[in-house]
Amino acid sequence: MGVIIDNIGLYWNGFLTTLRICVFAMVGSLILGTLIAACRVSPIPPLRWFGTSWVNVFRNCPLTVVLFFCAFGLPEIGINGAYFVFGVLGLVLYTSAFVCEAVRSGINAVPAGQAEAARAVGLTFGQSLSLIILPQALRTVVPPLGSVIIAMIKNSAIAGAFGVGGDLFDVGEVLTSARGEAALPVLTGVALGYLAITIPAGLLLGVLERKVAIAR
């Protein structure tokens, strides 16, 4: 524990950087995943094909390959940026496929009569989806979305290996490689940092799930 206490400032900065990665990736993947889910249930065939292709590609592609593509492939075609941006982008692209499937399962769970009633009063597909279907669907997908978000937080450690810098993964490397500290206490501190994010996130999602269940 002495290593953790002596380097508490370094761990704190790493915790904040990792938290930033997780927040940006969570918001981005929820937005993108919901849009892809809308494409998957769209009555327009090209949009359905696009949504299906997106899910099949990113859900079946290893996260490390997605991160390699973002960090080292995009600069080769003239798209440059900080590794922080590339790390968040890779997490968003990868996680959005799983968010999409969770949201789509919720959409499919909404009774078909809801969509038929929306069409009967003259609502377009976009209006019925955003005003009628999605609000009901999102209530049913809190548990699977929570699992996806927790997995994304843990996957942020892989993003840290691609040179994001300053995150908890980087703190572990700096202390073990550059400063020669013992690996066990250093990695214990890193694990505690991730637990400080995942446990409160799980508790918050549990509270949200209970509130939604009461509302239903």
C-alpha cells in the first residue's frame, strides 16, 4: 500500500483521465448505438443494410483491431489527432454495435400495436420511433445497457495501451517500467481505480433500473 500512498497524486490524475475516457465513450456510444438501432428497424432497405453491416463488422471485430485502425490507420489517410481522441473513437465504434443490439431488442419488445396506432394518427416513422417507441423501449433495456457500459469501462484499459497517456493503464506502466516499482502493489492500485468507477456505475444503474421498473 506504500506505493499507492506515495503516488496517490499520480493515481488520482490517472483516475480522472480514465473517467474522462469512459464518460466521452459512454455518451458517444449511446448516441451512435441508438442511431444505428433506428437504422436497423427502418423501413428503408439501404438503412437496414447499413445498420446490419455496422453491427456485424464491429461486434465481430476484436477491440484491439478497431483501436489499431483508429490510432495507426486513420493517420495514414490524413486523419490526425491526439491518441486520446483515437482511443475514445475506437471505444465508441466498438461499443455502439452492442448498444445497438440492446436498444433493438427493446424496440422489438414494444407491442406492434403502438407503432400501428402512431401510424393511424399520421405520425411518420421517425416521429413514432422517437416519440412513442424509443421512450418505451429504453425502459426495458437498462439492464443490458448497464452490462455494455460496465464492459466499456473495463475495455478502456485496452485503449490506454495505445498511448492515450495519463490514464490508469499508463500509471501502471510508468510505476513498474520507468520507476521500477513492484508490479503487485502498483497493479492493485490500478485495479482499485477501475473498481472506483465500475462499482458506483453499477449501483447507479441498479437504482435507475428499479425506478424504471416502478414507472412501468
